[in-house]
Amino acid sequence: MNNDPQTLRLTAAQATVLWLTSQQVVVDGEEVPYFAGTWAIFGHGNVAAMGEALHAARDALPTFRAHNEQGMAHAAIAYAKQMRRRRAMVCTTSIGPGATNLVTAAALAHVNRLPVLLLPGDVYASRRPDPVLQQLEDFGDGTVSVNDCFRPVSRYFDRIVRPEQILDALPKALATMLDPATCGPATLAFCQDVQAEAFDYPADFFSRRVWHPRRQPADPRELDALVAALRDAERPFLIAGGGVLYSGAENALAAFAERTGLAVAETQAGKGALPWNHPNSLGSIGVTGSSAANAAASEADLVVGIGTRLQDFTTGSRSLFPDARLFQVNVQAFDAHKHDAIPVVGDARAVLEALDAALAGWRSNGDALDRNAIATWNAAFDTATRGDDTTTLPSDAQVIGAVQSAFDDDAIVVCAAGGLPGELHKLWRTTRSDGYHLEYGYSCMGYEIAGGLGVKLAAPGRDVVVMVGDGSYLMMNSELATSVMLGHKLIVVLLDNRGFGCINRLQQATGSPGFNNLLADSRHETLPDIDFAAHARSLGAHGAKVANLGELRAALARARAADRSSVVVIDTDPLKTTEAGGWWWDVAVPEVSDRPGVNAARRDYEQRIRMKRDLS
């Protein structure tokens, strides 16, 4: 019995949950809980203690049941991304496979700088029943468990082996998640016996706290260097990344671009920073970029990245602007220094507003905003997406055109891996900065439907359109059933090209024959004839197979009016892609081969790598 009014005697699990419910943030001027809920799949490593604690707090911290641990973490991560990192969710699992199923999702969150709190169960700290069910035993290190897999994919990692350790670990984890520079997954491996142990916790540990993410200004010397570079440049060019959206800098970017006349291109994460038809927007950049943006980038003498980590798709594997001076505006110094860039470490909105003030009266004389190039790209868009109602076996681009025409500007499109992200980056026309949700940092097959569920949790009043290939659908579709169970309607457009069409095209482009990617090119006795519509119906959703673009449009109208999630399936051409736009991507080709096609591809590859930015 605890008679001290200044302490609360709770289990470590109860104390953890109570602390989580006490953390608040400000979103759109209103104080709300930072943690919007917990995703849980219970097992022997978390059901008794964590399950009991979550049940008691189920009104303050809702618990959602999923069907796959990786899927529920994808949903939590997508929620945080759609909320622009202002709110997050928790995921708890048992030990063993429940925990390791989270590792892929943790890596995805780490790559994309997205917050999620992972609470996987762990072995007994006391070691009384060792080896407990599902326990991994290292022959040379008694402290190792499977949760050590989380160390390289977590921004913050701790193992809770005593109940009082949460007093230190929880605030550190949340501080990591809320810091714009360190934002990412935090993992607290929670020993299952410790979850159930009681401790007299200080009552003020559970006091309501409002967190305010910092908005870091740039160092004046770094800002001055960028101002001088812009004034001196003949052909300056801006690249907007996800940091623009997470900073809420869209209006600041638009005002700065309009006043200075600077052209803006967008990464996958930054798409929507400007509306597609904004006069200063050149669209997507890089390997999946528009012809207008890539032409301007290749001719620029100054490139300024704003909130982008400059991955290889953005820079054309460092070949797109090899001779330009490069500045990087980023809250994370690690990213700001990439590619030997001149760094400006600071929040995107704060830096843009400071630049606008420092450059008052200045306007670029560059010609990056080539109206003819923009018109040419718009014509290429029309050609790629055009298809009439009778079009069968359409391209991905034609399906994208039909899907976009079926929804209003309020809809949110969700996608992740394969060929679709490239086509969407080029062709999906965004008018709202939060209407385009692509996971392309980790390019994780199977993210799409689970991610769509997380997006719907964040935006329940809007249409969420999940575009997915047959390969990704087969990898992970279980959260379709969860969407039906929770009443969060998704509209899934499944493009069936009968295999891994994107990698099949890449394989042939590097000189090899089609092999082990399309179903027909894989070892088989019988080609599978998968009825995806029937499968969707078996999970409780509506399902329909359509034969052409006209039927697709009609099916999408029915899906919008439906009472629950729908899957609309259409067969597509696995070989056809949008020819306009794009840039080289460094995919290493074998140096020696018996195949003439591979040798020819290698010669072309060796010529291409000479285009890369020289950092020597």
C-alpha cells in the first residue's frame, strides 16, 4: 500500500500509458494529445501488463487491433506523415516475430524521418524462465535479444529492465520524435516481467505537458552566404523537399518564388509544396522528373535544396546538376552538408522568410521559368494520360489520368513502390499540399493499403485513394480487413500487370532478358489466375474487376458512394511508361558478361557515370 500522496504506485506498463496520455501538442491553435492512439497485436510478451494498462486508458488513448505488425506500424507512420509530424501513434507487440515484424516499418520511418513510438515486448529481465517462448539465445552474449535489431533503425533506442527507467527513457524518446532535426522512430524494448512490476512513481511525472517543436533560424553567416549566392547567380533554381511541408512553409515558398521569379521543382516528399499550376512550379525533379524541371536543373548555375535529403532519384544519381553551386537548407546538419553542399542549417519556413526579407527588391534575371518548356511538358502530360472509355490494357499513366478525373481536389492519393510512384510523381496534379502521400524514401512494397488506413485516420472526411500494383497487394493486404472493421473507407485501385513490372523493365534496360519478375517469366507449372476482386470481397470490402477505362470510371463512382472500402482491379500493360521527362539513374551493370546486351548496357553505364558530380 502506497500512502504517499506525492507518488503513484503503478506497474511500469500502467505508468507508461498514463504518461503517454499526458503529452499534448498544439495543432492548428488547439491543444490535442500528441499520441492519437496505440496499435496493438497482443502476445504473451505484452498482453498481461501492457494489455491491462491500455484497457484501463482506452478512452484517453484508443487501442486499434491490426492483422500484421508491420502493417499496423505502416498505418501509424502514415498517420504521422499525413499529420505533418505534429502527432504520432504507438505500436506495441509481443516478443519474437511480433517484434521483428516491426523492423521493416522502423527502417521506413527512419529513412523518411517520421515519428512513431515502438514498444515491443522483450525477454525477462530477471531471466527466471529463460529461455522464454520465442526468446533468441546468443551463444556468446546473454544481453542480446531480437530487439537489438531495432538499434540501427531507431533514432532512439533503450531497453527497459527496471520499472523506474521509464522516468528517463520516455521523455528522451519523445524529445527525439518531436525534434525536427532528429525526428524518427523511438524504440523502447520493454521486458515483459518489468511491464508488470510496480514502482512508486513521482506524481508530477504524469502532469499534463504541452510540447512545442522548435523552429530553428539559420546562422546569420550561412544565410548571408546564400543571399550573396542568389544575387550573383545567373540561373538559380530551387528544389522543395518534404521539409517544406513539415515546416508548414508552403505559403512562404510561394511568396518568395513569386516575388523573386525563382523556379521551383519538387521531390517526392515535397510534391504539393506549390500547386501544380502555380506559375513558378516546374513540377517533379530528377529520375521521375518533368522535362521542364530537369532541363532547368541541368542548366542551373546555383541549386538550392530546401528541406530535402537529396537522394539519388532527386539528383539523377548526382548527374543532374554536376557543375552548379549547391546550397542545402535543412534543419539537420547531416543533410545540409550532403554532396559537398554549402550548408544553411535551419527550419525551412524561418529560412525562407529571412531570405525574403534579405532579398527585398531583388528579382532573378534567370530564365529557368521557360514557358515553352512548361507548355511542352503539359502537352506530354496530356498525351501520356489520355485514354478513351474503350481503352483496354492501359498504361499506368492512362489509369492515373482516369483516377484523377474521378475525384475532386480534396482527395488524397497514396502509393509506395514499383513503377506507379514514378508516374505519379510526374503526372498526379496536386492542388493541395496534403493531397499527395507517397512513401518513396524506403520504397516499401506493402505500405500502400496499411498506409492508406493511417492517412484515413488522419483525414477521415476525405477520399483516400490507394493506388497499388498486384505485387505490392500480394505482399501485404491484411489491413484492408482492418479498414472495414474500423469503418475507415479506402478506395483501392489495383493495377494488375501480372508480376513485378517495374523491375522487369529495369532488368531488360540493363541488358538481361525478362527473368523471375513477371509471373510468365518465373519458374512455374501453372500460371496463377488471381481473382483480386474476390479476394477483396473475402476480406469484407467491395471488389470489382473492370475491362477498360470507361468501366474504371464507373466503378470509381460506385466506390465513392459505397459504405465501406472498395478494391477496383484493372489489367495494365507491364511495359509501357511515360517517355517524356525522366533522368538517368545509377544502377550498376555487370562489368563482364556473356550477353551482348549486358555488355552494351555496361558501355552506356560507363559513359553515364562520367556525368556525376565530382566531390574529389
